[in-house]
Amino acid sequence: MKHPEPIDHEIKLSTKRYIVSKTDPQGIIEYGNDYFVEISGYSESELIGKPHSIVRHPDMPKVVFKMMWDRINKAQNIMAVVKNLAKDGSYYWVVTEFEPKVDSLTNEIISHTAFRKAAPQKAIDAVIPLYQKLLEIEKDGGMEASEKYLRGYFEENDTTYDELINDLVGNHGLFKIFFSAMKKLFS
């Protein structure tokens, strides 16, 4: 699937609206709310049945998505700061959190719902240099090298990805209430 050529135009998301999408366990889009359709620039029919990577921006290190998929495929939540690519090549930053749906009989994941809100500027400013470094490492040494660097980065800073992101996005108060409310609404 050919991605649009990125352009240097940021779509500023409304802090009062949210993006919701649902995928099957392999990441194929099954649902996108109206705001997702609007912001991505794709029609609903262009999104449904496509891999969620249709909105993956090339500025995003592969290791971040590996980390997210490793977690959500174990039905573990993860909150991430992600730069997404719209159909016209512009971009938008989101904080995303996942809610896996697990079949109660087989205990297998049957879908993932992602809830996204506008990322705070301080979170964007903090992750850009880290993501750029990871991209450089991936370019030269592959994803395994960037994963090793990331582990070392967290050890050196005595933190985890979760703690870093929670701190950057202010995952408390209204922010935390938002994600809890969205999960209840869509479960």
C-alpha cells in the first residue's frame, strides 16, 4: 500500500473531540468514528478493511509499534504518543490507549479498540528527539538495535515507557477520566 508523501503541515486536533478506531487482532480496521475519518482524510470505505498502518507516519520508529503490539497482543494496555499521517500527507499527534476485547470462552483477543486524544505539546516536544534517535539507530542497525537503545535509555533515566508517557501526558485527573469514559462507552 502506497503511503502519501509526508508534508510539513500539522493538523491541530480539537481537545474536545476524540478519535476511536477498532481493529481485528491483525490490525485491520473494522471501525473508525467520524472524527477519525475527518482527520485522516480517508473516506470510511477507504479505511475499513485496511491495515491501521495506513496512517503510520514515517517519523515513527518501528520499535514503538513493536512495543505497542507486544503489549496489546497480551491483552495489556499501553498508552503511547504517536505521530500519524493523513491521506494528504499532513500529520497529527495523538495520545493513544488501547482496550483489547477478549473472547470469554477461548481467552483469545478478538479485537482492539484504540482511543486517541490530542497529544499535549510538552509530550510531543519530549518524544521527538527520542523518536529521531530511534529512527537513526533503526536505519543503521535495525529494530533490534533501537530496542536495545530504548531499554538502555529507560534504565539510564530510571523509568519505563509507561512512566515516561504518563508523566508527559499528565495521565491523571480529566485525562485519565477521559480514557476511562471512552472504554466504558465502547465496551
